[in-house]
Amino acid sequence: MLLQDIRYALRGLWHAKGFATVAILCLGLGIGLNTTIFSIVDGVLLAPYPYADPDRLIVLGERQVKNDNESGLSWLDMRDWNEATTSFTSIAAVQNRSLTISDGSGEPERYSGAGVSWDLFPLLGIAPIQGHGFTAADDRPGAAGVVILGYDLWTHRYQANPSIVGRTILVNAVPSVVAGVMPQGFEFPETQQLWIPLGPLDANDARDVRGLFAFGRLKPRVTTEQATQDLAGIASRLAATYPSTNKDWTVRVRTLREAFLPPDVPLVISLMMAGVTLVLFIACSNVANLQLSRASARRREIAVRTALGAGRGRIIRQLLTESVALSFVSVPLGILIAVAGTRMIASAIPTDQVPAYIQWHIDWRSLSYTLVIAAATALLFGLFPALQVSRGNLHENLKEGTRGNSASKSLLRSSLVVAQVALALVALVGALLFVRTFLNLDSYNFGFDTRPLMTMRFFLPGAPYEPADAKTHRVEDVVRRVEALPGVVSAFGSNLVPLSGGGGGGAVEIEGRPAPDGQQRFISFIGVTPHVLRTMGVPLIAGRDFSDTEAYARNPVAIINRAMAKTFWPDGQAVGSRFRMAGLGEWYTVIGLTPDLKLFGVNPGNDSPRSTAFVPYPYQEALNNGLTIKIEGDPASITAAVREQIRAADPNLPIFAINSMENVRRLVFWQYGLYGWIFATIGVIGLLLAAVGVYGVLSYSVSQRTQEIGVRVALGAGHNQVLRLVIGYGFWLTGIGVVLGLMLAPAATYAAQSLLFHVSPFDPLSFSAIAALLLVVAVLASYVPARRATRVDPVTALRGE
């Protein structure tokens, strides 16, 4: 009997091609959008991480009890935790590092790499596919160099040649034997491409050098709470034994997902899922209205079937079978939309911005979700029409024929349209707020002109650059060479690339202005070569700039920004005053004051400028150096010449992260551009579906009210009166939906307020603009049915009556 119902349902859809086409398009859009976003939800929030028994892996760090500052773990503390713990099988660590390969097979290349303790890969349950992993002997101070390559590095640089295992290459100018190659897709902890042992790098660090990202695997039947108590006890004993470094420090324990995901990502994805769910409800409302319209025309058919002995349950089952068939026929279209959607989203994300452990695509989990959604939507849009049409008086239905009840009096149809408009308004207001956030970020003034600037980084590898003065001399040499190039206005080197990361910072002491008891005050601390202000095109507010020789030597002078001056010298006496980094002996004299520059990007939650000090480069000398160049003309035109000059300075220096400052600026908020167009797509589709809903209900209403309209025309109603009658009905329904949506939307936008930038979650302009848009769309959607109503021939209509 079920097969008979399915065959009958498919025949019915084939004969009602117009109805089926519109319904399939609506449902396909709703199902496709939901599957697209679910694939992201699954990849980011639900799918287990690709490690052995990932739920037993815990991320460990330390936390300062007084001010709740969080940090990594020191090598010595990790060693003591490993020896004393009773809750973990082992504790291992990783530390991100820039690593350069030079081996004669190509230019030196800098990679995102990491130092790891020898037992980290076994702890994760991941083994090399070529060669072997590290041993305990590799992870000791003074051990010979050894390296493990990532799969992509192996295939691109060495053409997947297995003979690379056992060969010696230079890693940061250190001869290192290639021990193995990791599996494809393994880039732990995020996008790393090669790994070296951590012990030779960090084992001699002091106990208060807390820079390790540590992982522990829980023993069987040990809970996270038990492990936390165990480590807290160990931390307490270490604090008593080493009070100068460990006093007031305790343990910090997190799951992998808590540690790996930025806090705003779950919120954004949840809002996306809520948005596409609204669109699905709108689509279901459309199809439910279509079903009601079609079912009203089938009352006589259903009455005849009832008269022949079909019970109400049998009728409802047949109608629900038709709904299920319609929903599942929409699935292929939904899958095509989902595949295209996931590819578009993936292509909009910079390649190095998503860690390897986060992946989304249409797989069996997504397809299973699609089928569940299809079944749920069938019940959602099919149940009410089935219940509506299956009840009623048999005799009246047989007399009524195919005319049915007037759509203008159908509370259910009107309610569905009102709900569609309300949900569309919620989706559109949220979309507009995100679009405005992106536009505000895109036009944001960072305090300097990004257009004439070119940026890149170069890395100083190996023993030749271990002495601090060697770094300074090489950076000075590179900057002088670059500044001598035709078309270069000026350039500066730094441990920072504006808007792209770097710099230092810490607690600060102000001479003669002690901090209140128990408080620490922090600043950003940036080492620069001369001409930083000239290159950035920033004038001095007061004081003077660094001299050409001053910024290449350890001269204790500093240029600070206005935010730092206002914070620590509100009386305006910053220039000539002194400060130092807490715990360090050298006092810096403030020689200049600059406007506030947003060198570290922008945080939508807080775009207040950081207190920042520029100091001579030797105070913040680095291996990973940024080069910022001001160009006359196209910034990209200088790239090849700059490369040549860096190669002339030292052919072993890898050059990377080459980008115009304009592109760097866009990368600062790329995710908000992505959020903007995703939410805009959701909103626009919701708007179109709502417009289809209004159009469909009014078209059906006109067809059902033909006699009434004919009578009105016969009694003297003019063209404009008929137009107002139909358009007014659509406007009235939309107006109720708009009011309801305006009541619901603030709750949704309030949830997103931490993601918005320079726009209120209750922004009256956004709310009123979307309300007006929906009313205009309703008028446009009502116009075609209204025009059709004006063409009703009263003679024909009265004859039909």
C-alpha cells in the first residue's frame, strides 16, 4: 500500500508541474542552505579531531591566580608535572617556530614549523608514513639535529621522494637528518609543515619562561576534574619549592575544542545555523501555502474517496506521502546548492587561515543530515494542510466542488504569510548589521595610509645570527640597501609588520608615578629602525624622531603614542619623562609623541588604541623581521628589486609573506567579509521566499475572489479601487509580519552584539530600512495579482456565480 501511495504521489506531482517546480525550488534552497551551514557546524564544532581518542586529550597551561593571566607551560614545570602526575599517561609539548630549509635543492624557504617533545606524536596517536618519529635521545640538550617533514613540504620541495629520509639538510643553518614524513593533512598544531625536537631548544630555559603549548592524555577512567585536582596539587608544591618563579601560579586545563577554537567562532556558526533555519521555515511556509491552495482544489476528490470508504487516517497518510515525496525530490537540488556553497565558502578563506584539523565538505554525515531535514520539512509543511483538508462535512464538500473556501478568510494561510515576513525581517536585519560591520571595517582608519606601502618578512637563520649585534647589522644592511632603490621613499625594519603581527610588550613602570597596589599596567613594545614615522606617513605631535644612528644602537630613548601619554601622563608631561619594562633595569626617555596607530589590527569588541612605545631596534632584535617600504607608484613593482638586495646581503635569507599593505589590511578582517556575504545571502534568499509567499497567497486569493471582484466592478468599482483592494490585503499581511518581526529581531541581534563593529545591535536605521524594504517588496509582489484582478470581466464572473 505504501508503494501505491508513493506512485500516486509522484503521478500527482508530474501532473501539477507548476506547483511542483515552485515547491521544489523553495525546498531545495532551504535544504541546500541548511546542509551547507551544517557541514561547517559539523567540521568546526561536532566532528572529532583527527587524533587517537581525542576526548581523552587535554590542553594544559598555567594561570596566575592574582590577575587570572593565562600562559603556556615552562619546560621545567612540564618535566615536573610529567614525573609527578597520576592522571596522565604522559604530557608532551609543542612550540611554534619559524624554520628555514636550505639544502641545495632550491632557494632557502621559511616554513611555519614547531619544536615538539619526542613523545608528542605517539601521544596524539599519529605516526610517520615514511621513516620514524623522534626518540628520547633526540630530545636532549646538545643532541644532533633531526627533523620530520610534513606531507605537503615533502611533495612540493622533494617531489615525494622517499630517499629524502636519512638525508641531511640545513634547518635554520643546523645540519639535521630527516627522520620521517608525517601523513597527508597532518599540520599540528595548526598549519605547521615541519618539526624538530624541543629539548635542544628549550630544556635550558628558566622556570618562568612559560612558552609551551602542552598536551596530556588522561589515563583510563580518570575524569578531567580529577586530573585538574591532581595537577593543581603539583602546582601548589612547585609554588612552595620555587616561590620566586611559581608563587601564585596554578594549572589551567581545557579540552581540545576550548583551546583550539576562538571564542567568537561557535557564536558566529550558531547564528548562521539559526539564519538558515529561519530560511527553511520560510520555505516550508511557502510550500504549506501551496499545499493548502492545491488541497482546497482537491476537496471534491478527497470527499469522493471518503465516500468510497477511505478513512481520515488513510487520507492524511496519502497527503503526507505526497509531502514526503515532494521533499525528497528536492534533495538533489539541495545537495547541488550545498556542494556549491561549501566550495564558495572554502574559496573565500585565505589558505593559511584555517587549521588542518578543521575541514568541512559534503560527506555521509552531511547527507544524513540532509535526509533528516527533508523528512522533517515534509512533516512541517505537510501536516497542517493534510489535517485541514481531511476534515469537514462530506456532503458539503461534495456540493462545494472545487471552489473551496475563500483564501481571504483563511486564517492559516494568512498566518503563514505573516510568519514568513517576520522571519525574513529577523534574517535581513541580522544580515544588514553584519554587512554594515564589514563596510565599517573596510573603511576603518588605521591611522596611516596603507596604499603606498609594501611589506615582507625575512628570516635570519642559524648560528651566524645568534649574537644580537649580528641581527642588528644585517637588518641595518638590508634596510639601507632597500632605501637606495629607485622609487623607494623610505623603509624600516622591525620585529613587527603593521596589521600582520609581531612586536612585544609587557608590564611597565613609570618613573615617579607608581601603579596602585596590586595593579600592573601593560604596553606594546616595538623595536624599529630609523624612518618608521616617515614610512608610515605619520607626523610627530611633539618632540623629535629617532636619528639615523640612534635607532641602530642601544640608546634608551622611545617614541610613544598618544594613548600611552594620556594613560600615564594625563597632565601632558610625557616628553622628557621616563619608563621601563617591569623587572628590567634600563629606563627609556620619551623623546617623541605620535598619533595613535592601529598597528595590531582591530577588535570589533574594542577598538581602543593600545599604549605603544617604539624603541631602537636592538632592544627588540629578532630572527623573524618585518620590512615595510613606502613606494612611489605601484607597491608590487618593487618586489623583485627588493628580493635582489636581500639576496645580495645574504643569499641564505628566506623571504616570505610578501604583500602590499592594502592586502594586509583586507586580511585583518577577512572573516567579517565572509560573515557579511553569508548572512547577506541568507537574508536575500529569505526575502525572495517571503515575496514568493506573498505573491502566491494573493494570486490564490484573486482566483478565489473572482466573483466578488466581478460584483464590485459591476457595481462601479474602478481600476484603482481593485488595485488598492488586492495590494492593501498584501500590505496588511506584510505589515503585521513586520511588526511581529520587529518584536523578535532585537533578541537575535543582541546575541550578535560582540561581533558587530561601530553599529548597535538595535540600530534604528537598519531596523527601519529592512521594514521599509519588506513593505516595498510586498507591494511589488502584490502588483501582478492585483493587475490580474483588474482584468476580471464582471459578466463572466457573474455568470460563473
